[in-house]
Amino acid sequence: MKILLMEDDPVLGEIIADYLQQYYNVERVFDSAQAQERIDTTHFDLLILDINVPGKSGIELLGQLRSFHDTTPALIITAYEDTAHLKQSFDAGAHDYIRKPFDLEELRLRIEKSCVLFHIEQERAVQIGEEMTYYPLTHQVVEGDHAHTLRPKEAEILEYFIAHPGRVIGNEELIQNLWRYEEMPSDATLRSYIRKIREVIGKERITTQRGMGYRYE
């Protein structure tokens, strides 16, 4: 699930983005011009828009998007407490509204409700041990409050190991399945990729079987 977060407060924006990155693919912008630019070039499953940002307000931006028949679900966040802004938000096309300060878990619950309401498909999460989760869509490995994004080829290799747990996989098998003939890497390059993956998920999860290959457990 890909979310666009528009929040101009640098501290609050970072707190929200860091929290949501544990569960979703989140892209953060600071104003309506940046938001419009990203919306024009990228598909988002959900928009989270602050009202009071530089340029067009979140309400104005949403109204403009709806005038161009953009139906992306939108959740408005704001420090305004009056009902006038609440009404304006819904009139502009928002499906939900949350006032600051809010609990981050409440925000996530509202996002989960949006997924059900608009039939947004959640990406499959893969558990790696008790405390670590891998998200194939975003190539992110998340452990506690820390998230690490793998490079595309690192993600491909990890996903191949995950699909074949407990089996010894040699260099030749990895290369034949994950590279085109004209792009085949050297054994040293492959070892470098696997070393990087081990640094993220732990050396004990991909063990070397001397003279044979690697085993993911």
C-alpha cells in the first residue's frame, strides 16, 4: 500500500512517516506543489493531507483533484477544531478527518478502515524470525522501529531464499534464475549481494554450505 503524506511540520511529519513506514510504503511531501507533482507521476492508494500547508491548502488541493476525477481516498489531518473545516473537507471529497494531536495508533486504525472501505489490497508481509518482517512490495526489512530498504537485486535474492527455505542453493542456481544471460554477475559480485543481505537480516539466517552454496533458515 502506497501512501502520500503531506505535512509541512518537519518534526510531526517525520514522526508520522517513521511510524507508518513500519506498515506501509510512505512518501512524504511538505506542500501542495510537491504533492501535486508526485500525484501526477505516481499511483497512491491513499492521500493523507494536512490542511494548513504552503501554497494551496489540503482542502483546496483535494477539491482540485476531485475536479479532475481523481478518486484516490483522502484522509484530512488538521489542528483546526471547528466544524466548518470538517464540513469543507468532506465537501471537497475527503472520506475521513482526524484532529491533531492524535494517537499514531488511531491514525493507523483509520488507515486500516480505509483499506477495507475502498478494497485496498494490503501487501503480503513475510516474517523473518520473531521480531523482523520483510515487505516485498517496498523491499523493506522492518525490525522494531528500524526499517532498511534493500536494493532491487538484493530483494530478489532474499525472496528466492524465502521461497526455498532449508534447501541448499548454489551460485549457479541463483544466477540462472535471477539474471539474464548477458547480465550474469561474477561469483564475487553475488557474494557481495549476499553479504549485504546478511548485514540486514543477520548472518545466522543465511548460512554457507562449504562447496555447495547457501541455506536460508
